[in-house]
Amino acid sequence: MKRILGSILVLLAILVLNFVLFRIVPGDPTLAILDPKFSPEAKMRLAAQWGLDRPIHEQFIVYAKNMLTFDFGVSFLSGQPVWHEIRSRLPNTVSLLGTSFVLSAVLGIWIGIKAALARGTLLERAVLMGGAVSFSFPSFFVQLVLLMLFASFIPIFPLRGSMSIPPPQGTSLIFDRLWHLALPVISLTLLSFGGWALYVRNLMVKALGEDFILMARAKGLSESRVTWHAFRSVLPPIITILLLALPGIVSGAVITETVFSLHGIGRFLIESISGNDYPASEASFFLLGFLTVSCNLIADFLYLVVDPRARIRRATQ
């Protein structure tokens, strides 16, 4: 209950800061939809139409009600409901980030375990070097290089977009979408799996040196059983990092979707911020904050599930 109440307080703080920050940034939101020929009276009527002429406390009440009910209002730029805009872009972002997240996590965890079991070998040195290299380059640079090599010089993948124009029909549409997502997914996987491998390798090296692992080997357990016991002991921090990495991956979609011109939530976020689109920007940041708080809360509960020691400590308190 303490964790739930704490999460609610954090969410309320996000709600207030999200409202205040977008009101203090420079720029007039009506400029994005205002024709230069409009008179000052027309501009005032436009502000009244969007509720921007109301007192600040009334704007906050309407804003808080919309955020908490997930009714985000109408976008200044497109004139469409914000939730409709987000829902139309969500499949592309989930396909991109979900696939790359699973691939990078599974590949990185597997390589990290192998590197920990092969101390002092070429594999471990390659993992250490690969992880360091992946952290050294900014994501947009790697993605632009891949785009230049495999979409321009060697046109294996499409240069931009989420699908071909005009889009194919039937089952060809599925393969066309996969073809457009392939290079962005490959780039995100290459940039992420090295960090997972380094993290898991360090955890496993420490776990394999613990006394309970020496006892397991003294009992004659197979190496696979010993490895499983070591991995299970480091599973709680891995699950925590997995869940806490989700919001960062979503925010990273801004760069990837901009580089590859994908019709996703990340690109929608950058367009709404640059256009001073209050409803769209506030909705995007609120959902990102909501996702972060939810992942923290879920990680706390899963920690109790996968780690019996935490349950025992909780029960004795």
C-alpha cells in the first residue's frame, strides 16, 4: 500500500509539472494553426475555441480531468482527437520497440551468461569490447550509417516510411511492413544488446563466485543446474532493469522514428512539441510518466515473486 500511495503521489506530481512546463515554454500555440492574414479578433476567437483564454486554474481543471480519464482532447495541429492520433500510431511503435526490446534482451542475456561461464576467453573479451563500443556511439549516428549503407548504397531495405506507397494488398502488406521495420529493429538491437550482455555478465560473474554455487558444485550438480541456480539468484535485478528500461526505450523512439521517417508515437511527440500542440504534448508526456510509474510498481511486485528472500524479510517485519 505504501508503494501504491507513493506511485499515486508521483503521478500527481507529474500531472502538475506537465501542465506547468508547457505553459512556461516560449511560443504561442495558436501560431501553428493561425493564418497570417487572420485579424487579432480572429486569433482571440481561436484561443477561445481551444480554451486558451480561460483562467489558468480552469485550464488546469480541464487538463487534469482529461489526463485522468484518458480523454486527451483535440490536437491543435491535426484537428483530430489526440487519442485517435496515438492509437493510429501505436501499432508501428509497439512493433518496432517490442521486437527490438525482446531481441536485444534475449540476445544480451544469453551472451552475458556465456561470457560469464567463459572467463578469460576470446568470447568474454569480445563481449566486453562490444558492450563498450555500443555505448560509445550515439544512436542516430549508427542509424544514419546503416541507412546510408543498406538503403542508399546497397538498397536492401527501404529508405523511409512504415510501408510502401501505394501499400500492397493481402499478405504482401505484412511482408512489406516487416521489410520497412527490419533496418530500424536491427539498429536498435545492435545498440542495446551489448549493454544487456555486460550487465548480465557482471551479475553472473559475482553469482558464480558465491558460496552456494561452490556447494552446488560440491554436491555434484551438473553445470547446467549450477548455471540455472546462479541465474535465478540474479533474476530480480534483471527483471527490475527490464521493466525500468521500457520507458527509456519508448522515449528513444523519438530518434529512431525521426531518422527512419516512421509513422509512430515518437515522431508524433516531436511534431507536437515543435508545433506547441498542448493537448498532444501533454498527453504524450503524461503517458510516458504513467508508463514509468507503472513499470516501477510492477517491478516491486515481481521482485517479491522471483526472490523468496524478499518475501521472508517482508513477512518478518
